[in-house]
Amino acid sequence: MPTPLGDTIPHNIHLNTTLQNQSVLPVHRSPQDIQRQQLRRIDQGLHQPPPSLEENAELEPSRVYESNTRLKRTAARLSTSSVAEDRQHLLCDDLSDAESDAENPLMGRKARSSKSHERDQAISTASEGQNGHANAHANGNMNSHMEMRRKNPSLDSPTSASQTAHLMSRENFTLDDEPPPTPLVPHNNTGFFDLPKQDRRNFLLLVLLYFLQGIPMGLATGSVPFLLKKYLSYGQIGVFSLAAYPYSLKLLWSPIVDAVWNPRFGRRKSWIMPIQICSGLGMIYLGGRIKEMMLAAGASDGSGVWTFTWWWFFLVFLCATQDIAVDGWALTLISPQNLSYASTAQTVGLTAGHFMSYTVFLAFNAPDFVNRYFRSTPMPEGVMTLGGYLTFWGWAYLVVTLGLGLLKREEKTKDRDGILEVYKSMLGILKLRNIQTIIIIHLIAKIGFQANDAVTNLKLLDKGFSQEDLALTVLIDFPFEIGLGYYAGRWSTAYPPIHVWCWAFIGRLVAALVAQFTVMIFPSNGVQAWYLLTVILSHIFSTFTSTVMFVSISAFHAKIADPVIGGTYMTLLATVSNLGGTFPRFFILKLVDTFTRATCIPPSASVLSSLDLKLPATAITSPFSCVAEAEKHRCIEGSGMCEISVDGYYITNVLCVIVGAVTFWAFIRPAAVKLQALPLRAWRLVDDGSAR
């Protein structure tokens, strides 16, 4: 059975015997062998003694130009193949010598005599070592896109011995079959239906696994906070926002997931299967008790919100751990030449899962939306309830896990990642002064728009914006987010990414003010078409600036990341960036309640006299603060009116924008532009893993 490209023994690795180092492997004329012969012919032609000055003078300039041009074209064609990197460097030196000979024969002869000795030493050194080392360098161009997602620094720059041992330890290693042909140029524009059948199946499996992760994540970060608004205050919702922290901190235990596993089940299935079982059982448990838990979370002093938060914290922790295992499995499920489809599967799966649990669920959970478009007889509940939705996907988790265990066989491997080595690399990265600066930037950069991101939609619901209209707004906003992300990527390529990021930063501050203005002009007579359009446009503007910031800073991360430890480097930067948008949310939501001043006004005497005498305890007789959601409900149930004299959302949002603008012009922008101007060597570690 042919093996994947990454598992093929390089053509020039041979097993030596005592019979004059003859090859044990069957000899066949591969494309690489033919290319090497052509290189040797060119090399021999370049090493011929140069003609004398008289002969050079008699040569026609057109013949010299034609000869040099022919050599350049041949070398350019061969440079794209898997020929050893050292030979290519030597060939380039020979071409430069030939050019100098044509222009100045005297200087060319002297220069060539000095370089000839260096070339002979390099050739003799390469012939004494193992031939596999050259081929390892040759595959570097094709596999360069893999280094972004690698988590094992020891495999990023393998020696010939470690690479050979790694290939021979693979389960599908064989010497019986012919190795597949190596493509001279990687196919970057390969369509999905052009992929091998096995890659297509594995791609769909990855999409399914990432989709399952997006289901609870879309609930925890999207739908559940909106559903909690009727039970909790802003500060209590801030407590629930702590449930999303594990996804921003998964770097801390990702080396353990990579290094600890059971060979009987497989390196990745050892984590994925038990995690999905726990996730499924946890969702089924929550589905049967979610309504009572939400009521308990908002009862009395709101202490029940911590119990509710810990359940979701555990669920998100399982999703984050599964994401680490699936990311690692994607590197071996997809063939190396098609590995870009692994990140595509992650984007498609997570986005679809989040879209399902946020936009689709909110729409079909809203009674007004369902009664208007799908029912002839109105009902008080939507088609989807949170309990039923959790229970359904909990059983789906278990079914997928059962199918994964029975139908998908993971390739066995003997590789073991070193936990201490990865943590040492992380520590070395953190010691770089430039990394320390960018960490500070990430931790404070998103403070300016935290109130807009965390509170604006909740405030719209508080004002009377229906859940149906909110779901429609997010639904319309979704395709704009996808399409604008494409243009953001183009801008980050055409212009310096930090410059694009800075412009988007300013736009995002403006979007926060536009969102506040949209809330302030909420019509007193209910939502009308013009106001719904205003909310949609405000959302699109905010999403546009947020997407541009994300894409541009990701492009900068990819530019500065050390390819030797690319996985650790990129994961660290992404973790810090995510944490900068997660940790302030708790404090921002607390500030909204702190600045808010709301008083419950007791009903008038005429209203009190009309109350039912059987329920005298429900009547409100004295004013009290109704900032907390439970107190607000008590005020309304007692026929009182919760009057807001100071809205903490407006104060918090303005303070955030001011802090964001001051920090941007005083520190963030100058520091970011300075970091962009640094050479790449300023972001690299020395060989011992320490900072420069």
C-alpha cells in the first residue's frame, strides 16, 4: 500500500553493507535520480577550465549570453525539485561565477579559484555524511506551512538520523512497495474533489470533530448569556463569563496532551474518546436540569451563579482539551502536501458549530420568530429549548464517539514528545523582551471596546429589543463577517499588518461609540424597520473592524514566529491575544452594575387598593435599589416601577473608549510600530533555547 508523502523514505537513503557500501534497496531511476544527473552535467560544465583571455575575446557576446541564460533556466527548473539544498547553493555559486567570467575574465578566474576550494570541501563533507540529510532540506519548502501548527519542537528541524528513525517507526512503513512520486511543485490550489479519497474522508472527520466543539462553545459564549439576562444582573453575567477562560488558557496543559497517551487506543484517540464521552454525559445532565439551575442562579443573592458557572467551565475545559488533541491529529490525518485543509476544517467546523448554537438556536428558541414563520397556532415557547438542545447534542456526542471507536483506526506511532522541552521553549520565548512587549499590548489592547462587545447586545435586550430581532441581526451579520475576512487578509498581505491593525483599532473605538448611540436612540414606541436597519449596520461595522484586527494581528504573528518552534510560538501568541479579550469582561460587567443607579418606586395608593388582599406581601410599600435582576423582578411583581437614574453602561463604555484611545496613542501604537520594524532575528531564540 503506498504510504503518504511524509512517510516515504527519501530516495537517497540507503542501507550500507560490508560489500563496498552497495545499496540494499532496489535501484530504480526516479525523477530525483535524473535531476541529479543533470546537475552533475551542469556542474561538470561549470568546472571546466576557463578559456584564456584571447579565447574569451574571440567569443561572441551573444553566445556568452545564450550560454548563461541556458544555465539559469536549467538551474531554476531544478531548484523546485527535491534536490539537496547544499548542491543548490553550490550551483548558484557556479552560476554567479559564470556570469562574472563573461563580464570580466580576469576577475572571474580569481574568484572561481577561491570558491572552488570551498565547494570541494562542501561536496566532500556532504558525501561523508548520510545522504538523507540533503533530502530533509529539500522537502522544507513543501512542509513549511506545517510549522505553524506543530507542537513538538524536536521534530521541527529533524536530523537525518532522527527523521529515518521517525519514518521507520510508523506503522505503515514498508520496503515492499514503490514510493509515490514526489511532486516538483506543491499544489497550493488543489480543490476538495481533487484530493485523494482518504484525505477527503479525513477532512470530513475533522470538520465533524471541530463542529462538535463549536456546539458548547457557541452556547457558553453566545446564547446562554442572553438567556441569563432575565435572571441575572450584568455583574452576575460577568461571573458566568469566567466559564470561557479554559479556551484562552489551553496552552498551559497542551504539552501534557501531546506527551501522555495510551498506545493501545492511539495517541489522539486516547484523549478524544474519553473527553467526548464526558462532554456528552455532561450535556445530557445539564439538559435535564438547566431550567432549575438558571432559576437558582438568579435567586436571592445570586450565589447560585457560581455553581452554574462551574458546570460550564468544566464543559469548556473539555472542549479546549479536545481541541488540542484534534489539532495534533490533523497533522497526521491529512497528507503533508494537502495539510492546508486541516486549518480549513477547523475554520469550517468551529464556525458552523458556533453558528448553530448561537444564531440558529436563538432564532428557533424565540417564540415570536417560530410563531410568525413556522406555526399556525401561537405557543409560549420556541421550537428549541436549551434543555432539549443540550440533551440532543449530548447523545450526538456519544454516538459520534462510538462510531469513532469502531470505524476509525488511528495509525500507531512510537514518538513521544518531551513535556519539559516544550515548557522550556515556552519559557525561552517569554524571556524575549519583544515578546514581553507584545504580551502587554495584547492584554490591554481590547479594553477600549470591551463594553461594546460584552454589554451592548444585552442592553438592547434590556431596552426591549426582541430575541427574534437579535437573531436576525446576527444572521445577516454572519456572511459579512466571512466576506470581509477575505479582504482583511488581502490588506494584511498588501500592507504592513501592524498598520492595518492600527487603523482597525481606531475604527473599533468609533464602532463602540456608534453602538452606544444606537442604544441611546432606542424608540419608545417599539422596534421599527428603520431602527432594526440601524442596529444591523452598527453590528456590521463593529464586526468589520473586529475581523480586520484579528486577521492582521494573526498575519503579524505568522511573520514573527520562529519556524523551529512554530507551534509553541503561535499558540503562545494566540493564547495571550485571546486572554486579552476574555479577562477584562468580568470586570467590565461588574462596573456596569457599580455605576448604575436604579430605584424601585412603590405604586400609588390607588394601585395598592386594587391589589388582591390575599397577597399583601407582594405589594411594594417603600423604595429600594433594583440594580440586581432579582430585585428588579421583585419590584415589577409588586406593581412597582424600576426607574434607572444613571445607566452604568453609558459611563462604562465611555471610560473604556477613553482608556483605549489614551493607551493606543501613548503606548500601543508606538510600541507596535517599533516591533514591526524589528528584524526577524530579534524574535528568535539562540540554540540553547534562551533569549538573545
